[in-house]
Amino acid sequence: MNVFDIIHPECQDFCTDTFRKVLSGENVGRIEISFSSRDGRKIVVEGEASCRFIDGKPFNTRGIFRDITDRKAAEEEVARLAALVRFSEDAIIGKNLDGTVTSWNTGAQKIYGYQPEEVIGRDISLLEPKDLSGETHRLLEMVKDGNPIESFETRRVSKEGGEIFVALTISPVRDNFGKLIGASTVGHDITERVHMLEALSESEERFRTITSTVNEAIVLADVTGRITFWNKAAGHIFGYTREEAVGMNIFQSFAPPENRAELMDIFKQFITSGEGFGIGETREYESVRKDGVRIPVELSMSSFSIGGHWHAVGVVRDITVRKKATEALRESEEKFRTIASTANDAIILIDNDGKVAFWNRAAEKMFGYPESEILGEELHMMLAPAEYKEAFKKGFQFFKETGKGGAVGKTVEMNGMKKNKDSFPIELSMSSIKMQGKWQAIGIIRDITDRKKAEEDLRKINTELKGFAHTVSHDLKGPLTAILIAVDTVKELVDKPRSTETGEMLDEVVKILDNNVKNASRLIEDLLSLAEAGQQPVNIYDLDIRNIVDRIIDERKAEIERLGISLEIDDDLGRINGSLAQLYQVFTNLIGNAIKHGNGKKLVITISYLGDDEEGSRRYLVKDNGKGIPEGDLKNIFLPFFMGEGGGTGIGLSTVQKIVNLYGGSIRAYNDNGACFEFTLKDLPGLPEEK
């Protein structure tokens, strides 16, 4: 057998080189090589190799070796352990029985911050916190008594003074004879773990505190739908204790029977992906309590994964009260809208920006704006006449901030503006309400046009009565007094002898009696005309207005010719169903007024039929080219007994207005190169008689 057959492969090259050196006579000294045993084991040997020479030539080689396999294994193990100690991340510290540090590895340097030369030879207690003084020596005494320390968790202090949490394992160190000569401490830094556990503990404590005090049910369910967590509020809402609820299937126990299968199908998606089933959303469901009562709930869902399995967290709110409140609010709003829609007054809600937020049907009818056009628009810009807008803006700014204002809590009269820009009188009652921290205004508006007209009519009636009393007591008293005096004079003259002088005096007295009787009669007729002007006539006829005007002109023909008045009259003045006496009063007063107030120049009187308006009223104009009506008299000219500059009783134009109003019309006076009276008339109701 060749010796190289048993040399281990890893030593083949080394042995070849060594053999060459021996053959050359070189002394190779002590060598280590490895052989392979018959059973394949590696055998490490130590020895010497030499060569025998004869006649200066190599004759044979000799090697003497001893087996050092076990020793080499032990040395390698020691080297390995030394490397482990030296480079371990844990702090490995050797110390004598009195606590003096004898060794200090790299891990100890990293954990505690000291270099080996700073601690070797010093007492291990330098690592103790003040509150744990003497702890290391007590542990060392336990080791001396034969009680090794395993995973003892405590605190130590680094070179910089920082607190370090460590888990210590302390083992005895003995010599070759078994004598205890020291101790070895392995310290594992558990600071991060301790802090994590503390944070976890705090988090769990907060979680328990929160979940036990909130009013919402907090429920955790695993991948099978089984409940794993159940807080106190869940017990209050559903009636189950924690012990009863944990382990129950959330679908089988809390979903209505008709929904369970559907919910289970939805939950299958959640099992595989952690999504679906309302995750990340808030939805309303119907749930079942322990007593079988169904309740509305609001559920907010989220998911988390533990060990690769999805779990669900649900926050459940019992919204029974909210549902009832919502329903009550809906009913209340429905009642409000029903009442508001049937109310005769306009009801308007204005938000904090002054924009219309509610607008009822009466408001539509009153102002002419449909709801679709006015909602969201600024109220003051839409409904306030121009003269109010600036004041409204300033006042509303104060209202926005305080909920107060000049009109809040009061009822005030002002003018409103319709869609067609017509201004009309309104009565506004205003109140304020705070919603979502902002002031809003509620206005109830009443159209007081009719009331104002009634008040104006009453004022006119009172003025008329006052004028009537004045006329009766003053104007009528004058003629009567003159008549009485004349009567007394007649009595005296009758008793005297007849003479020329007496006859002349009687003639003068008769003239006085005649004039005053006529004046009194005319005044009484005017008063009667005024009193009867607004009364519905008994007989109604189909009347040709041109015929009535021609009759009036014919009656005053001599006066018209004497004054040289020109007439411009439309051939066709239309027809009216009404009273001949009343329509005669209208035109005779207006024509007489034109004749009376001429300015001395050639007077022209125009009577025109202006056609019918949209409402079917006949429109007329009676105009002259005289001096016109004084501007100060225009607003009072139709008041009863207002005489103005022209004198007279002041009854004629008042009578005209009353009749025009009775015929559903209106009349206005203005100046346009003379006095103008423009008015409208409608047919009186009732079938006309033949005339």
C-alpha cells in the first residue's frame, strides 16, 4: 500500500512537498497531517519525518506520529467558544468570587459602553442603579451556594448613565479540579422588548379603558364570525354579558333570520381579502337583541390581520332614539310644510347669508316668484325696494352676529317689491333662530294692500263726514239764514202800504230768496249725489257713452258757445252696462270741471276713448288745455269737500272717483299742457235692461 493512499485528501499536497524536502535531506521538524481511516474517519496526527541515506543517496523514510484527533477537536471547540464569547451580541462577563471583573467581551462593550480596560479589575457593582445597590453581590452569593441564575430580568446603568433592561444568566466557573473560582454572566439587552411590552400594556390599558367607557358597542369577530371581544356597552345594547357573547356567531345571533344567509355570503369575501362587508364604511342595519326585539343600529367596520387571518372590528351604535327623533323631525317638518303651504301669509326662512332657504305658496302668490327662482337668492336684492336695500344690508350684518335687529320680535309695516317691480304695502313679523351655530331669520309677511285701502277709504269717509258736517253746518246754513232774513223782510213789507219803493224792495228780496233756494237745492243735490255715488244701482242698462256725452254738451251748449270752447270728441266712446245717472255724473262733472278751469284763452276740451286694457276695462281721457291743476292739489283733488284754488263745494270729483271705483275702475289726475283725467270703467254685474 502506498502511504499516500491513506493520507487525507486535504493533506496530499502538503505531504508531497514534505516528502520531497525529507528526500533532499532537509530537516522538516514537527508536522501535523491528517489520515483517513478504513471506516472513513479523519484522524489528525502529530510527529516527525526523516530519511535514511546510504552512500549519500536516500534509502528509506521514517515517520513517527501520535494521534491528536481528540486534542485538536478540543482546541477547535475552545477557539470556537472563544470566538463566540468575543463576538457575541450579548454581554459575557467573567468575574472572581469577590465580584472583580476578569473578562469583558465585545457585547459588553456595546451594551454598557465601557472598554475592557475601563472595567477589568473593578467591581461589577459599578453597573448597578442606585436603587438596586448590592443586587449583583447577592446574586453572586446565590451562585456560590450552588444556585445558578437563569434569565433574571433586572436593570443596569450604562457608562453614559442610561437605564438598560437586561436578562442575566449567571453560571459558576470551576478549575480542573472542580474548585469554584469565579462566575460567568451572560447579559441579554431586553430594553427594547421591555419598552414594547410597556407600550403594549399601556395600549391595552387604554383600549380597555376606552372600550369600557364608550357608549358604542365594540365587537371583535374572528375569521369564522365568532365573537372574540365584547365590551360593556355591547352588553347594554344587546342584552348579553361578555361571558355569554364571546364565542357566539355574530350573524346567527344578531342578524334578523331573513338576512343571515346573505350576510354570510358577503362575509366570505372578507375572509379571503379583509375587504368588503362594509369595511371602512358606516352603514345602517337592523339587529336583534337578546329579548328578540329588533333595533336599528349604525355599524362602522374595519379589519386587521393576526397570524395571516383576517379579523373584523365593529363599532355599533343603537340609533333607536335618533331614528325616532328623525321621524319626529320629519313629521314636524311635514306638519310645518303643510301648515306653511296652506297659510294665507307668506312664510320665508332666510339663512345666515341672507339667502332664501324656505318659500311657501303664499309667498309665491304674493311676490310672483316661484320657489325654483327664489331659493338660494339674496332676499333683500329680490324683494326690497331700492330705498330699503342699503339699510337692509347694514341691519342684516348686525343680525348675523347677534340674532337681533330693529325688526326682530316686532311687527312692522313697510313696502315690498313684486317680481314685476310693483311696490306694495306689507306687514312683517320677524323672529330669529340659531341653527348649527348660525343665526337665521323667519319672516311672516302679510299683504296689507286691502287693509291700507280700507284704512284710506275710512280716512276718506271720515274726511267726507267731516266735510259733510261742515257743509251742512256752514255752507247750507248761509243760504238758509239769508232765506230767513228775506222772509222777515217780506213780512215787514207786506204790512206797509204799497209803493214803488216797496215793490222794488220786494223784487230784490224775491231775487235773494230765489238765489239762495237754488244754491241750497244745488248743494243738497250734490250731497245726495255724493251719498248715492257708491251705491249699486237698481236698474242696469246697456248705455252708449257718446249719447250721454252729447246730452251733457247739449245741456251746456249756450255756455260752451259763449266761452268759445272747442270740442274734440271721439265718434265712438264705447258702451257700458251701468246706471245712466251715475255715468252722467262722471262725465258731466269732468266736462264741467274743464269748462270751469279754463285759463281765458281759447279752450279746447278733448274726450277720448283709449280702448280696452288687459282686464277688459274701458279706458277714457277727459283733457283740457287750461291752466292745469296746482301741483299741491293733485294728491287731494279727489278728497270730498276739497275745494282747492277753484272754490266750489269740492264734491264733484269725489263723486266721480266713487262711481269709477264702483265700476271696478280707477282714476288719476295729472297735468299735460292742461288738466288730464284718465280713468277706467267696467260693466256692472247683472243683465242690462232695454232702454
